[in-house]
Amino acid sequence: MHLRSNGSRGAPTSRLAVGDHSLRIASSGTGPPDFLCLHGLVDQLEIWDRLVGPLSERGRAIRLDLRGHGESDAPPGPYRREDLARDVVALLDALEISRAILVGHSMGGVIAMTTALAYPDRVAGLVLIGTASQCSEKVADWYERIARAGETDGTAGLVRAIYGERSDKRIAGDARGIAHVTRTLQSLYRDPLTPKLSTLGCPALVLVGEKDPMGPKASGIIAEQLPDATLREIPNRGHWLHVEAADLVIEALDPWLAQQRPEVP
């Protein structure tokens, strides 16, 4: 693991080998508990900057650029959801973390749930922010349009497909890798996580903004299926709770974490 220059929020970044590719990570604080933060589609680890300070006061906060995103590698595709889960477990292995609390936003929540299903012994808990366990055919078609735009027109195509023709946003990463990752979300239409969630034994905190365009209903479906879930809807907030309302995320996390403390490694 080789330290790079500057990270985010004062934490240096490093590259960590996970099989045949490497991921950019940043770590601060001391665990346990160990919080592994998984960002959403076309985001990168800096999206957690406002939450990492409070998390590192409560344990170790680890962030990463998911494969294809930011400065992480994009191995050849196609990918499956389970490939992204293997990245998570390989990272835990490399950092010698036996069990972690996975904090996942949007797509990161899908990866967190997939990891918990595939590797239940490695997940101490789930904090799911504005995510979903299934999608409609219409949303699946939208994911396919995003993937094709990335394959055809690179990151500029991704920007237009996600944010619109006039957007001046920038996306960092490998466009083809992001396209492969996007298709793992498309699979939620034909292979939803929803019916599998009842098998999970780990505790979960499910957070959603009242004005999240994905809709609070998606989080409600998850909470209904999980055997040990706490659902909190945050009034007057949107999709990026960890950015726009990090204080409210911590306000919900603390009592939940106190309840789980005996179970956290």
C-alpha cells in the first residue's frame, strides 16, 4: 500500500491492491468499530468529507473510490454485483478487518446489501442512505442508456445522460468501468435484492430524505424486509444526506450504534 500525496479532509489517500486491480482509499480514526463508506454512482470518496470527521471520532472511517470511479482501477468487464462485493471483502482482508459496518449511499447501499448477503460473517451492520433493493423496467432502461453513453462518449456522455445536456458537472473515472458498474444496478430489475433481505441477521439503520427523488418508499421496502432494521425519514432533505445533513445522519446513528455496541467487533 503506497501513500499518495493529499487526500480529503486531511487524510492521506493510498492505493490498495484487491486482486488484479487497485482501489484508492482514505482512512482516519481507530477501530473498532470500522465504518466502510461506499459512495453512489459517479461519486468518489470525497463525497463523504462532511461525515468522515464524526465517524472517525466514533471508530475508524474508511472511504474508497469504487472500481472504475475516481482514481481507482477499472478491470475488464462485464461486472456483477458480486464482483463489487468481492472488492469490499478484499479491502477488509487487506486492512485486517474481520467485520465492518458498511455505510452505503445509493449504489453503495446496493453493494453493502450484496456484501452482507454474500459474506454475512464480515458485516457487523448496515447503514443504508437513500438506496433501493429493486428497480422498475423504466429505471433499468435508464441505467442502460447511461452505460451506453459512457461507452460511446466517455465521461462527457455520462454527464449528459445523468445530469442533462446543459450540465457543467464533471465525472472522474474510467467511463467504460463506470458503464460496467451501472449495469450491475440495471440487474436490480430482473434480479432484485428485496426477496433475499429477510435472510440477513445483521442490524441495519435505513436513512432516507423526505425529498429524495428515489422516494422514501424504496427505503421502506428495504426496512420491511430486513429482520432487524431501524428506518428514519429525514424531513425536508434529499438524496445526499451525508452531504446536506451529516449532523442528522450522526444524530440517527448514535442511538442505533449504542444499541449495537455489544455486537460490534
